[in-house]
Amino acid sequence: EGLGKNLIPSATDFSVIDTFVKVTDKDAALAARNLAQTEGIFAGYTSGAALRATELYNDQNIFDENSVVVIILPDHGSRYLSKIYSEKWMTEQGFIEAEDLVETLEKSAITNS
């Protein structure tokens, strides 16, 4: 996993990059989880970062009604089952609160009526 590391690949050509958006590990993880929950797309950390960056661009009104936006989701969630898809890991990282976890578990509980 390269997300969160201060690593710039040697192949990076800054002369062709107009702008970039910095996305936190937390926002990337939450975006990936949200994508899985709302769209059924089992995305990975980097895909979550790509989605969140696009949301941040949208918040800046960079896109208009004529914009065509393509987001490449470069990874899948299977590598992250013990991380971003783990409630325990997300809580340990401070990405979600324990109270949020309890609420999530209560909502997903099957009750006998």
C-alpha cells in the first residue's frame, strides 16, 4: 500500500501535472467504504482517494453541466478486508468513533419479531 506514504515515484513527470488534490487517509478510507455501501463497488484505498479527490474538485465548482468526468478506480477492496473494511481497524486508526460502530451494529442487527 502506497497511500499515506511520502513516496513520489521516480516516473512522476510534474511538467504534465496541472494541479493535484491531497486526500487524507481517513477521507480515502471513508470514501471507499461509502462507495461499497451505496453503489456496491468493492473499492480499495486508492480508489477511495480518487473518488474523494473528485468530490473535492466538485466542491470547488471546477465542473459545470458540460463537464465529462471520468474516475479511474485502480484497486479493489479485497486487499483491505483487515483494514478499511474492518470496523476494529477503522476505530483504532481514529477514522470512525466507537459510538458510530455501535450505531452501525445496531442498524444491521437482525431482530426476532
